[in-house]
Amino acid sequence: MDKIVNIVGGGLAGCEAAYFLAEKGFSVKLYEMRPQVQTPAHETEFLGELVCSNSLKSTLPDTSSGLLKAEIEILGSVVLKVAEQCKVPAGNALAVDRTDFAKGMDDIIRNHPNIEVIGEELTDIPADRPCIIATGPLTSDKMAESIKRRFGGGLYFFDAIAPVISFDSVDMEKAFFKSRWEKGDDDYLNLGMNKEEYELFYNELIGSDQVEFKDFEKLNVYEGCMPIEVMAKRGPQTLTFGPFRPVGLRHPVTEQKYYAVIQLRKENKEGTAYNLVGCQTKMKIGEQQRVFRLVPGLENAEFLRYGSIHRNTYIHSPGNLKRTFQVIGDEKLYFAGQITGVEGYLESAASGLLAAYSLVNPEFDGFHEETALGALARHVSGEVAENKKEFVPSNFHFGMVPGHGKKIRDKKLKKRMYAERALSHYK
Ligand SMILES: Cc1cc2nc3c(=O)[nH]c(=O)nc-3n(C[C@H](O)[C@H](O)[C@H](O)COP(=O)(O)OP(=O)(O)OC[C@H]3O[C@@H](n4cnc5c(N)ncnc54)[C@H](O)[C@@H]3O)c2cc1C
């Protein structure tokens, strides 16, 4: 077995992988470019810094983030260990003192006898194997170029994401399946609005409270995935002639015409999760709930993923990575963290653990698809993405795991059952 492992990037994924491997007796060389080279979002020299919010989300066992926490705890997550030591009161969420957290991570990693931290920017994927690349969404430019060369240009920059909601929470008395001009298999779920309903939505949208842009993000807003509120500010008709255009979308039974139509696209094969097409947004979370729930049919929308926007460098993992986070054709090279197309602190940490777990267990073929870790890995390898060409980063949500095979109306019960089922695979 190779006993020396190189890890590039000392963020959440890199630290998780380093700690896991070090605890298993491997010698880890961890390369971290900060503070010599800073990213546009990190503020300290500490390893494992949280770049934005201080929340690691809900701890409730019947939530997707609660389940993910329970699973990574079983694998010995160092992120959770440190978070517990510096948590601050936040109801059912695990929130931390950001500075204490980063100092705690830095301390535990740098003082581990099996980890050597090397303060250096790597500009190329190292030739040494095994190696884990965990350079994150703000991978340095030169390394990004090297990764791009390696994957034949398959490196993606993505700015904005739209919310994903649970199918069960859509009012099907108001929604209808139809493809524009009947082209296709009625793949879209449509929500029509009359003029009055649209104007209410529009006014609340443009007046909504939004997360401030950081300077570096201003550089990078692509026309193709512009936040909906930015587009709407160009004029009330920009949306009704753009993503909300109603043409070709009369109601199939009543023949009713609409002033505007929001289309929802399936996010997973099971059809339990739907993406609000064209609704990528930078509204604050509470505002996303308030504004989108004004759309008839979405009054009780349950958000599986919220919209967000930031610079994000990630590889087109489907076709390039296995569900063990190994590079296809170069199996001692692993990728981990947000660069693989997972989204969020916990998910990044989880993928670091997964890569390290695979490295230690060469026979490992991935966790069960009903677990959060199995589902995340399958998202990355393209097995749950509806369309591999449209691979976009995602946090873990229950829409990624197979359904129960029957409709369960009680949402809390349904989630509890998902969580119990997932955890049963670790017994
Ligand atoms: C602006 C922004 C805000 C975010 N806010 C949130 C949030 O509030 N909540 C949430 O859940 N998720 C958030 N995310 C998403 C994601 O969870 C975090 O980015 C998370 O830190 C990703 O973990 P990671 O380990 O993949 O990358 P990182 O934690 O970024 O770690 C990567 C490390 O690699 C280092 N590095 C980069 N290139 C090199 C190189 N060439 N050589 C050596 N070292 C290198 C970096 O300095 C960094 O320390 C945010 C992302 C961004 C960009």
C-alpha cells in the first residue's frame, strides 16, 4: 500500500481527507497556498476556513443536512469534531464561531504527527501518486489551467443556481405538465400567472432583499445564468418575453392562456425534485421563500436547495470521476470538495472523507444509493444527474435518493423514513 499521500488544498475537503488518512497511519503532505497566495474570499491564513456563513445547517435527524452530518460523523469527520468544540447557539442548526473554527481546524491538522503542511501554491497536478486535488471553487488560476488541460477543457465556471423544490409540495390543482408547443413528452411542470399575479410577483422580486455581490463576482456574471432579479430590473416584460414567456403553454384541459408561465424541470430521474427554470437568484433565503411562494401553485413550496450565485470552478465530473472520486484512467488521482460538483461546506467535507475512504479501501465501490454519501457520490459520477451535459453543482437533498415507492403525504415522516433507511446501511 502507498503510505505517502499528497493533498493539494487545505480547505474543508482537504483537511477531512488529510485527517482521515493520518489517523489510518498514512503520511500526508498537505499543500496550502494561503497566506502566500490568497483567494478572493478567504480572509485568514488558517486551514479549513469557512468563507461565508458560519452555519453548518440543521442537526435535526430528519433533514438532509442532519442525515449528512450523522453519516460523516460515523466516518470520523474532523469538521464536525471541531465544530462541536466551538459551536454557538443557533436553534436546531450547528453554527460555529468562524475564527475559533478555523483556528481549531488549523491546530488539529498542523499538529497531527502524520501530517506535514507545506505552504506552497501548486501550479500543476503533481506527478506523485496517490494524490487528492481539493483546491475548491476558488482554485488558483494556474492550477485551474492545469486541470483544464487534463480534462480537455472540461473545466466549468458557473455563476448562479436556481432553487430546487420538492414535487410533493407543488399544488397540482394549479400546475400542469406540458412542453412548449407540445414539443417533447410533457417534461415540464408549468405554473401560469395572470397579469395581476405576475405584477405582484414582479414588484416583490425587484424590491427583494439580496445578498451583496463581492467585487470579484461582479466580473463574472454570465448572460446565460443571470440572476432573475437582475434580469427583471431591465423592465417588467424582460421575464415575460424571456424565461417566463407564456407562448405555446395554454392549459391542456381548460385552454386557458396566461400572462406569464414559470416552468419547472425535473432535477432527478424519480421526479421528486424540480428546478425553477431561469430563476437563478441571489435573493436572501427568507426572500426566496416569500417571493417564489407568491406564484400560484407554489404557496407551500418546500425548498430542497436554495438559489445562489458565486464564482465556482468545477470539473465536469460525470465521465471523468468514479463514484469513489477516483479519476477514470488514473485511479491513484482523486478529486474532492466543491471542485467535483458538490455544493456546500458539509458536502465538501463529506467528499474529502469519501476520497480518503476510497484510497484506504481499494475494493470500495461506493456507499449505498439510499445513503447521503452514496447519493452525493452518484451525483458526482453522473448517475443521478438527469442530463449529464447539464451537470451543475448540488448540495445533498432527499430528491437524490430513490423514493419510497409509495406516496407519503406526511413530509416529516417521509424524511424521517429516508434518514432511518440511510442509517440502516451503516449497521
Ligand atoms: C464566496 C463563496 C461563499 C460560499 N458560501 C458558502 C456558505 O455560506 N455555505 C456553504 O455551505 N457553502 C458555501 N460556499 C461553497 C463551499 O461550501 C465552500 O466554498 C467550501 O469551502 C468548499 O470546500 P473545499 O474544500 O472544496 O474548498 P475550500 O474550502 O475553498 O478549500 C480549498 C483550499 O485550496 C487552496 N488552494 C487553491 N488553489 C491552490 C493551489 N493551486 N495550491 C495550493 N492550495 C490551493 C485554497 O487556498 C483553499 O484553502 C461558498 C463558496 C464561495 C466561493
